[in-house]
Amino acid sequence: MSVTICQSMGFVVSALGIGGIIASTCMDQWSTQDLSNNPVTAVFNYQGLWRTCVRESSGFTECRGYFTILGLPAMFQAVRALMIVGIVLGILGLFVCIFAMKCIRIGTMEDSAKANMTLTSGIMFIIAGLCAITGVSVFANMLVTNFWMSTTSMYQGMQNVQNRYTFGSALFVGWVAGGLALVGGIMMCLACKGMVPEESRYKAVSYNASGRNISYRTGPYKAGSGYEPEVKTRKGPGYEEAPRSEDVGRSYPSKYDYV
């Protein structure tokens, strides 16, 4: 029961994380204009991975996509690639996890096969979460670097005021979503450990009887098992050898029969 609960909770948490990664990738508020030096402005700028937008004080918003790929910074394109890889791995992991659920029976699928599928989906979720966290962190590092470079330029005697950008809401969504996907993947891996059938701790060992203790006889006699204690007979004065079982009831000629 605990394995089923762990697997179900891992699936739900991972699904929320993958959904958050998709939402974060599609959002436009990856970077927003810093209004600390100019709180009153008629134009507010914010940027995403796919387009840049301008919102006026009247409420009118205009967005424009990036019509170039080669003109974008290499780190910016790397962030795009990381987010896309995380989404693809997360969706594939969800499909694999659905068929690996212990509460769902599909034909004659064994528990060992479901355990392997659960482990596979868990690894996919972990990689997807790491990709999302890495991509968001790289973009945040770019923002921090550009922010301080713009601040330094502003206070070096330059009269024109440059637009500085700070963290947008999409970054926080991406961090939380990546963490959820990572936690969900770990829970799936833990559930896989409980789904693997336990092997027998004690293995059967066959003992072969020693050949010197096995006696083969024809008729109603049975072969000895080799574990009967050997009977030692003492010979000496006052001791007589007990008759064997096959000699009981047999008559032997006496010395007077030959006279």
C-alpha cells in the first residue's frame, strides 16, 4: 500500500512540476524592467525566451518575437535548449509512468517490468527538473551580470539612463517547477525499490551422499542414505558377533552331519 501511495504521489508531484516548466517556458516575464530609479514611467518593458513586450500606461501591450536565432547570445540559446529538453523528457516520463502505475493492470505485465518502467520515468523526471533549474539559473546569472554592468556604466558619469532588468516571475515559477519535478523523480525511484520482488535469502543446497556409504542390494532392500551411524563391533573374548539379518532363520550343517 505504501509503494502505491509513494508512486501516486510521485506521479502527481512530477506532473505539477512538468506543467510548471511548460508554463515558465511560455511566459514572457523572464526579465522585467527595474523601476527602482524611475518609479513613474509611461512604458514598461519585459522580456521572455521567445519575444519582448512593451506595456504602456494606457494598458496597451505590444509584443514582438525574436526574428533571429544567430543574433541571440549563446547563453540565451542554451537556456532555450535546456528548457525544451526538460519539457520533452518530462512528457515522455509522464507517458511511461502512466503505464507503470501499480494500480493499473495492463495485460499480464509483471511487477519487475513495472519497476523498471517506474525507475525509468523517475530518472527522466530528475533530469527534466535539473534541466529546468539549470536553465533558469543560467538566465538569472545573465541578468545579474547585465544589471551590475549597467549600474556601473550609469555611475561612471554617463548622462543617458539605461534600462536595467531584474528577475521576472517566470524565473521563480521555473525554480519551483524544477524542484517539484526533481522531488517527484526521487519519489518514483523510491517506489521502484519497493516494487522489485524480493529474492529468497536462503538458497537451496543439494547434498550428495558419499559413495562409500551407499549400499546397493536387489530385492526388498533399500539403499542407505549415508547418514546412519556406523556400528562398531568389538571382538575379543566374551564377545560374539551378532548374526546378520540375512542369516536369521537359515540352518547350517553341524559337524555331526559329516560323520
